[in-house]
Amino acid sequence: MPIDQIGLFGYHNINAYGAVGDAHYDDTAAIQRAFTAVPNTGGKVFIPPGQYRLTSHINVMADRTEVEVDAGAVIVQSTVDYGYILDLNNHSYCLIDGLHVQGAGKETHNGRGSIHMGGSCTNNVLRNCRVDNVAGTGIVDDGNYNMIEGCFITETGEHGIYSSSAYGSQYIGNQIKDAGLNATLTGNFDSIKLSGSQQCVVHGNHIRDCVNGILLTDNATMNAILGNTVKGATLNEIRLASVTLNRFIGNILWHTVSGTDCIRITSGAAQQNDFIDNTIQRDAANGCGINWTGSEPLGADTVKGNRFYATVAHTGTYPAVMIAGENVTKVLVQGNYVYSSNWNTAYRVSGGGIANQFIYNVSNGPATRLNDGGVSTIALWAD
């Protein structure tokens, strides 16, 4: 065994600490010894090929810990009785690269993440990790300035990525599939959820087959949702509740479930959010492209330069853009394009919305350009 595999120069091969990797032996204690051996100044934990069975979670024990994972190395969870699989344990400046976690089955687990970054975690990078078939959430970020990049997350009991009160974190280029989709589970779970998070970036993620694609809630503010592709949500590709000053730009939303909306802005004073240059396509009947609804004040949002398509005819009054309720005010709808007569109404105000503006929008197909049941300002219309 090379001497550098037993801790020299800050390099810790888990095999040198007793890990076997045969999918049967309990490697928990051996792997934890390797992480515990990393000094306070940091170091590298190396995981060679093998299937390493865990019966409890592993704690990172030092800042600047780097986890290097060889191809063919898998961390195997033996039971869903414990929530975390790898807990960064409030440490910072760590790099987890290529970790593959195989869970023991989808169940709810109180929001715990298979890979968990707590509230004091800052400037960590999770890159090219894979999380399969796990209880709870795939990856949780409760910290600041962390990055989750290029990860593949599938078959989770709860959310794919859960960002809770994070600040300045980035979630980029991840693939998330079948997050929270399990008939035995209760609750609505999301591929990416930002709860109270601020100034985070969600960019270039590919999301398929979920309950909600991207959910912002609980006063999440000043986040940028950019260039994501979301397809096949049973509820909404994007959903907002009680959030302000967020921007949704250049996303592709592809809805395949009848009776629900692509984008839904619901109760809780969701205001001053911008939807710009998004592409929204419905391949299922009877739902809106974007829908404001709720009993609490909503509005002061901007909807500009979006494109709405429908490949299936709607049998009810389901417009591309719906403003529903007297508390929805001051929404600016400008320069949008509605294609296909499958939308029977392009834009609709219902229930007395006030001071909403429709400027230079295009309706190419729907019989009714605007069904105005509120008090709206129609400054200009472009056919």
C-alpha cells in the first residue's frame, strides 16, 4: 500500500482505514475514520471503486475537506432509518466531486438531505454527484454561497434540491427526475425548492417528471431562475407563494398534465416578480400558461416577451395568461406571443383585477384576444 494512502500529505484513502467495498461489509466506521483523520487545515478523502455499505451517516470533520471519488465507487445506504448519508456538519470550503449515493428507498424524512449542508456551511461545492432512490431530499443547502453543479438526482422521497434560507448559493446544470413522485407519500414535493432563500441562482437545470418543478416560497427574494428546462410536472412547472423580486428568464416549460397550470402565482402576497422571454408549451388540455390566483394581494409583476404554445385544444376558458381575483393588481403584460387556436382565449382578467396593463401583445390564433372581467388598461394591441 503506498504510504500516501494512510494520511501523508493530507491524503486519506478509505481502504487504508478498513473500508472493504464489497456491498456487504459495514464500512461506516472505516469511512468515518478517514474523514476524522483530516486535520483542521483540510485534506483529501479518496474513495476507490467499490460498493461501500453504510448503516449510519458520515460526518465531514474539517473545513477544506476534498472528497475525490473514483469511477465505480458507490455509497450504499442499508436502511432508511437515518436521514443524512453525508453531512457536511457545518463545515466550509469543501469540495465533494463525483460522489454516488444509492439510497434504500423513497420515503419522507422531515426534509433531511442525503447530502446535507447546514446553516453554517459556506463556499462548498458539490459537483457531478449522483443521488438515487433516497429517503427525504436529495441535497439540502441551508448555508451561504454554496454551489451544487452538474449533479444527477433521481427517485427521491421528498425534494430534489431544497434550499432553505440560503444566501448567494448557486444551483447550476443539474438533472433532476422523479423527485417526490411516489403514490405512498403524502405532501407536495419539488424538484428544486427555495424556501426563504435570497439572491440565489438557479440556472441551466433539466427537470423531468415531478410534482412541482421549481417552487419559491416563504419570502424567497431576489433570486434568479434562468434558462432551466422543466417538463412533466403534475402540478406546476413553476410555482410561487409569498415571494418578491424574483426573476424568471429564458426558461422552457413543457406541461403534459391536464387540468393544472404551467406557472402558478398563488396566495401569500407574491409581488414584483418578473417573467421574461420564457417559452411555455402545453401538450395537455385545460390549464393556463401563467395564472395569478389567491385571496391575498398579488401583482406588480412583469410578464414580457414570453411565448405561449398549445398543441391540444382546451374545452374550458383556460387562457395563456390568467389574472384571477380582485387582489391581483398592476401586472404589466407586454410584448408576449400567444400561438395556436387551441388557446380559446389569449389573455383573461377575471374577478375584478385592477390596473393591470396589456401593451403590444400578439395573439395569433385564439378567437378572443382579451376577456376582461376586471378594470384593466389596454394601452396598445398588436395583432
